[in-house]
Amino acid sequence: MGHRMTTARLLVTGGRVLSMDPALGELPVADVLVEDGRITDVRQDLDATGVYERIDAHGCLVLPGFIDTHRHMWQAALRGSGADQTLDQYFATVLHSLAPRLTADDLHLGNLLSALGALDAGVTTVQDISNIAKPTEEHTDALLDALTDSGLRSVFAYGHGTAQDARRVRTRRLHAKDALVTMALNAEAGGDETIRRNGDLARELELPTALHVRGGRPVSRLRRLGVLRPGTVFIHGTGLEAGELEMVRDSGGALSIAPAIEMTMGHGLPPFAAAAAAGLRPSLSVDVEVAAPSDMFTQMRAAFQVGRFAALQGHAGPGAPLLTAREVLEFATIGGAEALGMADRTGSLTPGKQADLIVLRTDRPGVAPLHDATGAVVSAMDRADVDTVLVAGRIVKRAGRLLYAGLPRLLARAEEVRERLAGR
């Protein structure tokens, strides 16, 4: 890359900065300088020479964007349709009955709507666990086009298609490590042969994997089959037998907990205490929008509540530590970045990282007065407090408004899909 004569410079001024970087810490008042999409400096009274764009964050909090490590994004087309469903009902209704009725256009709509819902809520990175059948290249490309069009940082975890199609996506579309959209493999367990094949494909394509695990000894099984690899995201991890989470830690794997869904659908107790005992810092996730909202405030609150409830009521084993608001905010930011192998790029406001950042207002009547910034984010805020959102230095939401020109048309399309599925 040649040296550029000019750099695009943006300055976020006067905010209270929760950097999520242990070296930087929390700065009561500081500016964040962004150049060419990267954070280059975080401190008080930065020189504003040559700044083309200024975001006033006085009286606001400035944080890294939230990171959702497991979401089935296509299901945004079915949002809220299964709030009362248990896991078995979800499998029967959403995966076996509704999913086959969705066209490639519907899948594009779902992924785009999910991505915009994420950005609107200050979620700047999502791992899309793409567990919908991909019968044609057109279906795959529809899902992928939605992600690339949205401006969201995302990991497209390819699943439920063919090895040939996965190879095509990897070689033709998602080969650059530093692109906004990268690739993983949703390598769900089946028989031993399937597991080995998925492992071989992930190795061949040099991709991280993600899979759902509940109960028993699924991690031991992967190790026995020789496919337990670093960078694997284990989803849920509820009810695992002793030693399984330690094996995740020792293998360089990560845990994605979806506390709201795990409690309402019946996956079991979200394993915050078990993760802590195993020396694993979990990440948080939305999972399915048919039954959970797509913001991380909900997930942080659910994590905080169930984690403390389990410890206080003795469900988490003797001497289980109480979760703190600080730990939960780490799960939703730097913990997510670590889980996705992106801690060099995002998850904290560290100079050199991509400028994925959010500005949260503190002056609304449900939040003020601000005694403790971290406590306020985790216990009091919601998506309506999200004022401004940047992904890789690009402003995607400003002054409370999502900057996506096609939104009215998209919402009209979503309504058409709903009416068609309802049989009208």
C-alpha cells in the first residue's frame, strides 16, 4: 500500500471513555481520534487539525461496539413469532416448518434486517450461525450479500450447504482475513464420519468452526476424533460433564452463552459459574430473534441476573463468585472479540484497532444521574440510549438515527413476507 497524502480523520470529543483495555482503563473525559477507519489516539484535548468529522460526546459514554458471537440471522424475517416456544417447539415450527418456505429473497431480507437491528442497538460485530439450508448458490449469495451490504462487521459461519459451495465462498468471496465480513464453518455434530469431514473441510479452508453443545461429553468426542481445534466457538455449553469446559479452555476454544434463550427455551442453566471455574471468559449471544430481542443490553442483563441468582441460591456450586457488572460488560465486548479471534481488530478502544465504537447517551430520564458508568450500561440502558455507532470508522447511526437509506422499503418487504407466511 502506498503512503496516502491525506488521511480521513474523525474525532469523538469529550466523552467518558470505557475503553475495555486494561492499560487505558476508564477515562472521565477524553477524545478518540480515528484515522482511515482505525483508532489512533485516546486522550484528553487531542489536536483537531485536519479533522473532517467531529462527534460531540460530551455527557455521553464512549465504548467499543458490542459483539454477538452467535445469532441465526436469517430468522429476523420471523421475529417474535416464537416467544412462547420451547426448544422442541422451535425445532418443529421454525426449522422444520417455516424455514423450507423461505425464498432466497426472504433470506436476504432476514440477514439484512438482523444486521440493521444489531447496528441500531450498538452491536458492531455478529457471528452469523447460518443454519438454514443452502440448496443453491443463489441462497448462499443472498445471505452473504445482505451481510456485505449492511455495513456490519460479521463472521459468516457457513452451515447446511455443500462442501463444494463452502469452497466457492471461501475462494471467491471470503478469502481476506481483514475484510469486514469473514468466514467460519458451522460444523454441527452428526455421526463420527460427518464430524471428521467437517474437521477436514475446516482445516482445508483454514477456517475457525462453531457448533452447539449441550450435555454429555461433546468436547471429548471431538478430541477423540482428532478435530478439536483452536478458535472453535462452543455455543451454549449447558449441562456439560466435568472437565469438558476445561478441555475447551486448553484447546484454545471459546464459549458463547445465550442466557435469555437458554432460560426461556429450556437449554439448562447458563454456565457462567462453570465457565469461571474452568478459567474461561465467556462471550454473549442473541441466538434466535424468533424469541429474543437482538440487543446486547438484554443479554447482559440476563447474564447478570442468572449468574448472580445461581450463585446466591446455591445452584452454581459451593463458593461460586458473584458476577459483577464489569465482568458482564467484558463478556459483551472484549470477550466476544477474543472468542471470534478478533481481539487484534476490535473489542476495545485500543489505538491500532478498528474504530468499532458506540456513543451512549446518559441524559435520558431512565438513566440519569450517572453514578457508575459500567453499572449504568449493564443495569439501566437499552437500545434507545444508543446515540451514535461507528464500524471501521464509518458512521452507521448518528444522533439516534440509523443511516440506512433503504430501510422503509425493507420494512415493507418484511411485512409482505409476514403476510405470505401467515397465509393471507
